[in-house]
Amino acid sequence: MKASDKYTVETITEIQTWASNLFSFKTTRSQSYRFIAGQFARLGVEDDNGELVWRAYSICSAPYDDFLEFYSIVVPDGAFTSRLSNLKIGDQVMVEKRNYGYLTTDRFECGRDLWLLSTGTGLAPFLSILQEFDTWEQYENIVLVHSVRYQHELAYQEFIDALKENELFAEYAYKLQYVPVVTREQERSILNDRITHLLANGQLEAHVGLPIDQERSRIMICGNPDMVQETRQLLMDRGLTLSLRGKPGNMAVENYW
């Protein structure tokens, strides 16, 4: 593969399998590639006909890392993910030189509590955001909610726990509440309902011990399109607003499906 004006060619350096349908991988990173925590990249792989296929992937790694990390689900018969899941360490992927997306904390002003609501691989951008020092310094409370179908799909738990020992964030670790949610299994120690239901019935706020309101709450939402749309509407019905360029609000969303 040859690089172009549009993309660089990067090499897969590490692969982590989380479940039969979930994996993450790291690649080399061009020194010229820049992004803000929460943004996504467009990755390209060659299909069986040698044609380039492109998909959007949120970046898990921190803006200061010398590698890029991505978290992926394997879509059955998916032209892209099926190909991607068969790649091995040493294989190559293309990374567009542009960065994309507005799921970034600089869309917010003030606020005391940062809520990060995710389903499935929608966790990815929040892993990057949690590696930014400003995130920890800016908010009094950080609530990371990760909803999956089955408990074994709760990826990155060790990584999240390790933030408490991270030399950069350890003194702020008390601010973070990690809330795993499982929707298709009954686990006593874990919330067992969809995020939208937990918001609608007040159970999520009761579990965390914080209210969601216009003054103190800043909310980021990433996951499957139905969850993003329903959660956004639920919160808008409660008076929260989307944060737009030049018009800061309470919510930021990402939906690139």
C-alpha cells in the first residue's frame, strides 16, 4: 500500500480480543496526525477486490500517545469489520489525515458533573477523554456509564480501574464513578436495564447519587443510533439542550453509524 495526500499507511502493533464479537487494536501513528480526545478517525482496508473500504472509528488512545487505538465490533458479513477482524499484527490499515467529530469537552462551558453515556463500542471516545488531565481538573464528578448486553462484553474494566493509580489522575480518582449496565442478564451488583429506561425512571441518578439538571450536568452520548436519539430526546424533554458552535448547551452526541 502506498500513502497518498488523503491518508497514511499504518501498521497494526497489538490486538486484544474482548469477546467473540469484540476486539481492539493499536496501530502506529504518523507524527503529523492530530486529534482532540473524543474525535474519530476514518480507517481504510482493502476488500477482496483490492478496493478501499472506509469506516469511522472513535479513537480510544490519548492525543499524546505515540500510537492509535480503536475498539471494534465484528458485524456478521460486514465488508469492513469482517476484513478488519482477520488482520494480524504487522498488517496495514489506512488512516485518513483529517480528524472528525464534535464529541469533545470543549463544547461545554462551566458545569460541575460530566456524564459519559455509552453503549457497546461507543465507550471508545470516553476512554480517550478520561486520559486528558483537563477532564479531571474541570469537573467535580465524572460518571462513566457503559451499557452492554452481557457481562462479558464489559471491556476495558481493568483499564478504567487503573486510572485510580495513574500518576496523572490518581489525586482526582475519587471523582470518577464507573457504572456498568447489563441488559440481557440479571446481575445483582449491576444495573439491569437500558440507559433510556434508567433515565426515565430516575434509577440511574439514584444509583449515582447525582441529579441531572441544566445547571450542573454536561452529558456526552455515544452508541447505537436508537440509544443516542432516545436519550437525547429524553433529556431535551427535561430542558437540556444540545451544545452547538457558538451556543453552548448541556449535551454533545456522536452518531456515525
